[in-house]
Amino acid sequence: MKLNGAQILIDCLQKEEVEHVFGYPGGAVLHIYDALEAQDKITHILVRHEQGAAHGADGYARTNGKPGVVLVTSGPGITNAVTGIATAHMDSIPMVIISGQVPSPLIGMDAFQEVDATGITRSCVKHNFLIRDISEIAITVKKAFHIATTGRPGPVVIDIPKDITIAQMEVEEYPETIEMRSYKPTIKASNRQIKKAAEMLASSKKPILYAGGGCIIGNASKELREFTRMLGFPITQTLMGLGAYPMTDKQSLGMLGMHGTYEANMAMHGSDCVVAIGSRFDDRITGNIEKFCPTAKFIHIDIDPSQISKNVVADIPIVGQTKQVLQALIDQMKDKKLEDISSWWSQIEEWRKVDSLAYKKSPGVIKPQTVIEMLYEVTKGKAIVTSDVGQHQMWAAQYYLFDEPRQWINSGGLGTMGFGLPAAMGAKLAMPDRDVACVTGDGSIQMMLQELSTMLQYSTPVKIINLNNGYLGMVRQWQEFFYEKRYAMSYMDALPDFVKISESYGHLGIRVEKEEDLKPALIEAFNQKDRTVFLDIVTDPSENVFPMIPAGGGHSEMLLAGRDEMVSKDETDFNAV
């Protein structure tokens, strides 16, 4: 039986058990859309902007662990998706992006809607392909899904010219397995390194476990919990690692880094042995690298060898899957006698007493921290929470105590405004029976607001928690601290009526201006199981995110709300937001 290239492509996606494709049609992919329409196994989600397609597929993948799939046309279709592709790349999210291309004879001729898709995306994908012949489609799709989901996951782009989607050939069997000579990610860690790590752990007097997003992506939460509880060590988590270990557990010190807890950062600073598990020591975690963990030795576990010793030199590097490495360490540590770390825990408890997340309430205004605490209470800590980027993201990370993996969905590495809403849509499609809340701000929400239309069309009822302070909050905070309160272009001077906008899209809108109305509004929103509800919550415009490590500072130089006075610094001292 002969099929055209588009039909073969869709058949390959079915063989990969793809259930949802996020996309937007255009001239170069019309044959693919025609083939999509002729089948009923894959549901297409028609977004309103290609960036929304990429973020939607990203949120879907982060929530259920399956690769997200995106379908966009040539030219502006793929360029609009690049921000979402880069977001997934930075956070190691498995995605396959199919982009249409102009017909093969026109490539390089500046044809209508032609861009060099493989060239443009090269720096922000794990790999990309340009299909040159219809016979390459099946094997390329197999390679794409294999690369996207193995080793350190990431997005893979398949660029397919229109003439190849039109061409026909006899159908061949879709390959069940794939062998790639040039791509063989490390699976099993070195036993020698495992043993060396076990010896260091056993002799440590001030240890700390430092878990990152790799624990979640690598499905290692079960092993991480067993390992942590067996050792009795304190554990801290990165922004991307929240939920890998329960934040409500007594061994958890909360999040570390620029806006982490006092106890987490001080424990990192004072530690003699840091075990980094699926984390990459980025600048928001380390602060001033010269002041980072001055007395510690480092065990660094990661699937990606390029990340080990990239920013912080590892004393014991271990390349391998976090799940398998942790299980091997558990087996090694069962018969090990550990040092007494009771005095270390006593010191940590003293740091805990500082209560670094405490904040003062003011009459007549709603504090954003209160909103997140109330959200946690109303949802009993069980909701999937997506966020955009900025102050609201930090407050959500600090005050919503995530106890499960894949519960916290946010853009960590790239810091992409506009991510939260389409990601919430993707999360709801992945987990339709779960409550999904999108915590956002008045700046971020306007970047992808049009996806409210998509959410109505495909019945993805999420709850939007808009912390409306009238500012680009994190920009304003830095301008207050470091630019002598010159609030250049950070004030949102013409905000829309978000209630009316949400209603115009067919959703329910509720504006909250008084704290006493907050809990009833949240309860009402989550009682509306089949409707998207937009909660426009007017919050204190002057509130800042604390604790905070100022740029150039180390973990022991944290600034606490109401206890430290920020001073203006020259912009050369820090990396500006």
C-alpha cells in the first residue's frame, strides 16, 4: 500500500503512542494536517500562537513524563516556537517539534516563508533533522523520539519540506528499536565511583543532599526519598527539583539559592560534603562562585557528563541516571557506619529558628505570600501548579509546599514569561482529573493571554491566580535595590480589566481586592470543576521577595525581610535581571 509522506509521518506518531499534538497550520504543513484530520487516535490542540504550542507541549511533558509533540509551519511558524523550544532545552524536557519547510527545490532561494529551521534551532535543541527524502521519514521520527527521551532529555526538531509530505512510497515497517553509532548515552555509573562516594558519605560530619530537576526528569523521587531517610541527612532542592523530596518533611530545608531559605543556604555554606543529584550548579544557586561552599567536597551525580565540573569542580564525579545511581548508593550504604551528625542537625535547627520566610501583613492590602498560603490551604497541597517568571514564581516556590514530583511546573533555566498559561493547559490535558493552578502576574499573563481561547475550545478548566501588583515586580524590585528607585518602564500603566477579558473568552472572572474575600473566592474557583476561572487578585505593589542573596554575595550573606537594609550597588557588581 502506498502512502504519502504526511500519512507516513502521522502513522509514525501513532506508533510512538502520541495522544496529543499542539500546533498551528500553515501552507507548508497542510498535507500533514490533512492526514491528521483523517485519523482519530491523535488529538490536535489548535493553539492561538506557536509559542503557546511549544509551552503547552512542554507542560504536558513535564506533568506526565511523555514527550510533548509540536507541529508548526515554515518561516514564522518555527521562529514563533523557538522561545518554547529553548525553554524546554534549558530544563531538559523531552519534546519533538515537527516544522514544515518550503519544497526542497526552493530551499536556499528565499522562498515565501522560508527560514533555515535547523540553523536557527541548532543552539537550543538536543538535535535536529532536515528530511531530504520520503524514505527517511520513519527512521528520522524513531531517532527523534529516541534522542528526545534518553540520556539527558531535550527537544528535537524535524524539518520536513512540503514536497516530501506530498510524495508517495510503499509503506515500510516502523522500526521497533534504533541503534545509533554516534549517540550512546551513559546508562550505568562506575562502580568504583559509587564506592568512593559511599566512603565520603560515611565519613562526612556536615553533609547535605542537593537535589535538582534531574531527580524529577529521571523519575528518581522514590530512590531519593529512600536514600535521604536511610542516611538521615538534611536535603535541599533547587527551583526545578521541588517536590522530588517532600517539602513538608522534617529533613527538608526547602529551596536553596538566591531566594532560598536561610537554613538551606547556611547549611550549604557550612557543609563539608555536598551531594549534588541531577543539578547543575547554576548561578542562581551558587551566588558568588568564589564564596560557594568553601569547606565542602563535592559528589556530583548527573546523566550529562558535560555538566559535571562545569561550574563547580567535582571531587567525585558520577555519570549515570539518577535513579540507578541512587539505588546503587543505597545498596552501598546499607552496611556503612555513619558519623554522628547530631551537632550538625542542632546547628541547622538554630538556623531554622530565624524563620526566613516570615513576612509582615499590612492592613488594607493583600500580601502575595498570603495568596499562595491560601491557595495551598484550599487545594490541600495537592494541585499541580504552573507559574510564569518573576516575583510570583518565587512566592509560589517558597510558600506552596510541594510534596510530589511533577507537581511544580515552571520555566527554570530560561526564565520565560508567558510560560504559565499554556503550560497549565498542557498539564490539564495530561492530568484531566487533577486541579491545575496557574500562578502568574499582570505582566506575564499578557504574553500568552490568547490561549484562553484554546482552553475554552478544548475544555481544559484551570484556575488562574493573577497576582496583580501593577508592576513588572522582579524588575521593580531590582530597580528599588540597585538603581536608586528609578523605575524605568516597570510600571504597567494601562492594565486591562482581566475579569471582562476572561468573560469575553467564555470563562469566569473574579476580582479580589480585600483579604477577607480571598479564601471564599479561591473556594468558589476550585468548586467550578468544569470551568476555567480567572482570579484577578490585587496585591501589595511594594512587596519584595525575601530572603535574597544580593549579586556578588555568598550563601552566608543573605538579606532577610525587615532585618536588612538593601544598598544601591553599581551594576557591574551583579547580573541584572
